[in-house]
Amino acid sequence: MGSNLPPQRMRPGGTGGPDARRSISPTQGAQEAAKRLGLTCFHTGQTVPGFVGCVACQFQIRNRGVLPACPQCGELVWAWLDSEPPPTVEGAGAPPQAPEAKPAHVEEGVSLEPTVKVETISIEPT
């Protein structure tokens, strides 16, 4: 694995190795892939519902939320393959940040009542 990788894979800590020409962000990788392929491209962490394909291995998914890394090759950039126009994505620069977690509310000595009741039903004819 060396210089034959697409430019979006040449990232810090990635698989580009010592032969990597340069390190680029996923956003820059998506922009370069869009120029090279002539398709709208998105990167991991963006919310893009629709049909997309990995730009490295052509693995295709019908995505419903936040784009993952490619499960087949680990690529971070996806090309829009749906017949509909691509969505406008906000926050194209960085993956969305998770909201701050609030501490859990804990109470001791609380009695829990069952929420499901099971009734006996006879299926015998009467």
C-alpha cells in the first residue's frame, strides 16, 4: 500500500505510509474526488441521506444518516450516485460534535412496577 492510493487516503495516521505525497483532510479529499470524478462527493461525518458509493472500492450503500467510513476498505469519501439531486449539507468542514452528556439522575429505594401485563387467553372454541 503506497502511492497507488487515491489522494483522500493520504491523511495523517492513515495508510498512506512514507510514500504519501501529502496529507489532506477528508473535506479536501472530497473536493479533489469531485473534480476527478465529476460527481458530488461527501465525507465521513456528514449527514447525507441517499445512495452513495465509496470512491476507492465502489462499495455502495443506501445511507440514512451520518456517513460512516467505508466498511469494506476504510475510505472516508463517498460519491453521490442517486438519481435525485444531491442534498445541501451543512457543516461540510468537520464532523458534527456530540452534545454534552448530562449526568444521570439516580434515585435509591424506588419501587419499579411491571409495565406489561400478561393475560391468559383461551383459543378453544366455546
